[in-house]
Amino acid sequence: MTILVIAEHDNNHVSSATFNTLAAAVALKDTINVLVMGDNCKAVATSLSTYQAVDKVLLAEDPVYAHQLAENTSELVVSVAGEYSHVLAPATTFGKNLLPRSAALLDVQPIADVQEILDPRTFKRPIYAGNVIATVTTDAALKFLTIRTTAFDPVSETGSCAPIEPLTTVIDCDNVVFEEQTLAACERPELASANVVVSGGRGLQSADQFAVLYPLADKLGAAVGASRAAVDAGFVANDLQVGQTGKIVAPELYIAVGLSGAIQHLAGMQDSKIIVAINQDEDAPIFQVADYGLVGDLFELVPALTSQL
């Protein structure tokens, strides 16, 4: 049967996580449809229709879907899901909000955070903060999957022209109303999609001293991240948290400064291509996953490294 990928977007641009999710759908080796839900978002559907992995785009445009509230969009997903064998969404805040709700409405057990597809009914996903990889097999006729986007390279091949099919069904939930959206402004790259990430931990000791990372990040054109310990201590805002309960990242270069390497943090960054650790404790667990390590006073090493760039 056909696979449905739910597109994440902002009504103007497609989220990079959608292209990783499309790559996971390709691994299922079947026809792929993409569902775009939003308001005045035809440009998003048109953009997705050019990717060779996509066979058809379903477009649901209405002010009801402008903010893609799960209470509304899940009902729409349910209304079309019967035509598919698999429904995929990225394991982002968007996907984690929408997909389990949709699955629950159909009394289907979703499979979360899939990082490898072995065959159409067998998948691998991390458990215990990534310390164990579970192989999950399901015989359900309809399978709901959230995809760990860092585990799949995004699709990039374009040149196609898939048809766009408008959906006229509009489902409005009276129990929820969109009030406000506040976006944090930042001149640095977005953390989840950055090619380089500089992260700090509790070893930076305070919010003022955490700032030693910013010149290094700016020199590298990097995003700034943090461990949960640094966030809980108030050094930085929680939207910079990397880890099991934060953002999952897999940049080309990840620099961990003053980070011990707790398993909850490693779960969010261990897929990084190159990991550099700077810590004064040579026995810190972070060095077990690091490709390169510097042992010493980070308040001396980080400025010295920055000055050489």
C-alpha cells in the first residue's frame, strides 16, 4: 500500500525534518504521498511536488489549519489514513504532538523515534536514553511512525512534477483556540539543523561564564547548545537544551565544553559526525564518544582555540 508522510512547515517553507522523513519513507520502497496542512501554503505543496521521491501531494488549505494544531490536524489525518499502510512524521515537537494523537484516535500503537527501517514491518528505535537499540516488529495493518531525523540523510533529488490533490474536508475542534506564538530571535543557526554546534555544560559555572562559548560559536558559524544541567542551573534558556529531553542534533562538528557526558545528553548528540570534548576531568564519560579531546581548564583552552580561528 501507499505511504503517507506528514509535512512539517511554516506555511511558507518546508522544515528540513520533512526531507529526512521522506528519506525514511523511501526505505519502505513503496508509493509516497505527502500531506500538507496549513493556510495559504500552496507554495509548500508545489515545492514538495518537485521531489522525485514524492508521487502525490495532498493539500489541505484552510485558516483552521494555519497553526497546525494537533486537535484539528489529527482529525484530518484520521480521515485519510485508511488509504495507507504507513503514516510517517518527523520526531520533532510537531510530529510528537500530532502523530500519537492521530494513532490514538484509531486505536493504533505508534512506534516512536524510528532510526532504522529493516522492512515494512520491522524497525529499530533507541530505548534507555539510547543505550539499547530495540528491534520492533508489528503486524498492524496501519503503522504510525515518528522518524528520528538525524538517522536519515535528507532526500535532495528534484526534477519531478507530482500532482497536487486538494482536500476539501475541514475539521475544526471547538475545544482549542490558538492564542499566541512567540518566536525566539537569534542570529546564530537553528540548533536542530546546524552543521556545527558548540555546547556547554555545568563546568561553565555560571551564565556569565557560559558566554565564553559565544565568540567560538560566532567564529565557526555555529549554533549554541547546552546540557540539561546547564539549563536547570539557569545558564541559558531551555530551548538550547540538547539531549533525551531536549533537541536531537547530528551536526558535522559537535564541540562539548565542560560537559561530563551523561547518557541523557549523549542520546541527543551521539550521531554527530565529529565530536570534540574539552573538559578538565580526563575520566569524564564524554571522552568515550569523542573523536578528539582536550583535557585542561576550559577558560584557558576555549579562548586560545578561538584566537587561532
